[in-house]
Amino acid sequence: MTAEEFKQHRDTLPNLPGIYKYLNEAEEIIYIGKAKDLKKRVSSYFTSTEHTHRIKRMIHFIRKIEFVIVDTEQDAFLLENSPD
């Protein structure tokens, strides 16, 4: 996903705690992360130029972003680490 493509999704992300999932073209999860502020954290992947090669490669394969809102950062941590 390019920064331009991400701009179409940015406004759907809330400024709330939760987890985010990056999915590839086959809709397989390629990354799960947690955030105090979903919009701020997910946006950082598409606005920063200071990424490692591994992160740049992952960003290239993102085709879909899903998120789950939770009440607290602790809830996000637990959800991020659950097997489902």
C-alpha cells in the first residue's frame, strides 16, 4: 500500500486504543500491532521515511487494514497476543 492509497483509509481510523491488522492480497494477516491511538500509529507507517528494510517490505505487501477498538491499552496488549 502506498502513502497515497493509505490516505483513502486514514479517516476511517479512530484516535482510540486498539489493535490493527495488516493483510496481504490473499487476505492473510502479515502483521498485528497494538496502539494507544490507532490513527496515529497506523499513519506512522505511511508518513515516516525512517523504516528498516523489513518494515518497508511489509508496507509494500499491505492491501487491507483491519482494526479492533478496545477500552484500554492493556486490553489491546491482551488482544494482540491472543491466538485468535
